[in-house]
Amino acid sequence: MKFLSEEEAYLFYNKYAKTIGFSIRRSSGHKVMNSSTMQQRTFTCSRQGHRREDKREDTFTYSSAETRCGCDARMKISLRDGFYYVYEFEASHNHNLANGIMAQYLRSQRKVTEAHIANAEVAKSVGISNKATIDLMAKEAGGSENLGFTPQDMKNRLYSKRTIKAKVGDTWGVLEYMEKKVSEDVNFFYSIQVDEDELITNIFWADSKMVSDYAIFGDVICFHTTYRKLDDGCPFGLIVGVNNHQKTMVFGAALLYDETAASFGWLFRTFSSGIICPHFHFKYSNFLKLKISIVLLYPK
């Protein structure tokens, strides 16, 4: 059996996997020397291998479910004379397979098409919620079981697409606004993180009142994130404490790209280096990625 491209081989194996009832992933492979073309590639069952042992000294109570069980099902291809040929195929699995219609919900089988995205964008522009849009798509498909993706898949794709569509001018607009605030308030502090495309990923700011309140009441702080319900789901974070009258005081605010250890780490580094010394005590929710960022930054 031969294929014109690595992608064609992947699509073939994924289609086969759907009929059998398992999910696949790209595993090992290597490229032609001094080229981006793949010489060999292995496609495996998503349950191939085993999770690596966590050797960190600091352990956390939360862990995700084990999904790998050492399954050997795989297909290997190699480039020869301009085509990819299958040179090894293992069909047996050591785990239960998905039955019938449930196979479409396996990770490699779920796909939100560009047509779905376009319809959702048009619906949003006229005030229709994502949930209502997905409900309509499900009805047109003859039921949610025929959609081929979950509501979370759609949300993730829409968020990624809207982030990509952000313009460089938005970055300069935010910078201009922040500089205006600095000119009005000499103690106003802000920091912006941008990616390689000069698009904003994270923003932190604190005005003079926040800075002065922290200086007095900042022995213990609390960090909390919420979401802008009517926007693209960007996490909005507040660093707060209480004064001697038990009134909530805001010490800083942030708009984050996501709720990952990297974003939290950037926020706390900025907070520590910008307006304070890290002598405070943290109060935070039982959230693994938040714990990781705090432990790495403040090991004591």
C-alpha cells in the first residue's frame, strides 16, 4: 500500500481507526537530511506506551486519569521513490475498543470543519450564542451524536481563531492607553507580554491606590480568575486582600491568555518585580497549574 503524502497516510489510518474504535496519534519519525520532508513516520494507537514516572520532589494531590496501557497497534510508513509505503502494520490492541457511534468522540476522530467555524462566526455577529449555534448544527445533522465534535471542541477552535485574527494595531492601542494612564498617575504600573507576532498574550496593571493599599494591607493576598461572559473567554484575574475593616482591596489586575502554569508564572513574576517584594502569603484555590507556578517562583 502506498500514499502520496504523510498526511494522506495519517488520514487513511485515522479512518481505519474510526471503523475499529480507537484514536491515533503521530509517534516517532525522522526527516530527509536537510529537508522538512518526512522519511519515516510511525502512527500508533493513542494508548501506546506508558506515562512517565513523576520524579519531582514536590507532588500534588491531583493527577489526570491514566490513558496509556502499552498498546502495540501501529502503522509505519517509509518514503521511497516519491511515495510512502507501509512497511509494518500491527492490528491487535490490548484494551477495549469504542463501540459504534462512540468512536466519533475519540480524540483523533473529532473535527470542527472550517464550514462549522464560518457558520458560528456569522451567528455570533448577529448575537446568537455558541450554544444555540451548536444546537442548530446538531439538529441539522440529525442529532448531536452525528456532529463529530463536542461543544468544547467548538469553543476551543473559535477561541484560537479569534486570537489569531487579533491585529498588531490592538497591541499598540493598549500600549497607548497604558502610557496615557502613566502620564495621569505617576505610580501607575503595567506590563504587557506579546508573542513572536507582536500579539498581546498577557497584561497586568496596578494604579497608585492599588500599590499603596498593598504596602499597608499586603501581608496576605488572594488570587482569583473569572471570565468575561460576553467576550472570547479570556481569563480576568484579580490579586486582592482585605483591610483592617475586612473590606476587599484590589492590589492588581490581569487579563491572561489562558490558565496555564506559564501564564500564572508570568503574572506572579511581574507582580513581584514590578511593585512589591515577595514577602506575602498566598491564598489560592486547589488548582494544579496555579500551585506549580507558585511553588516554582516561591519555593519557600
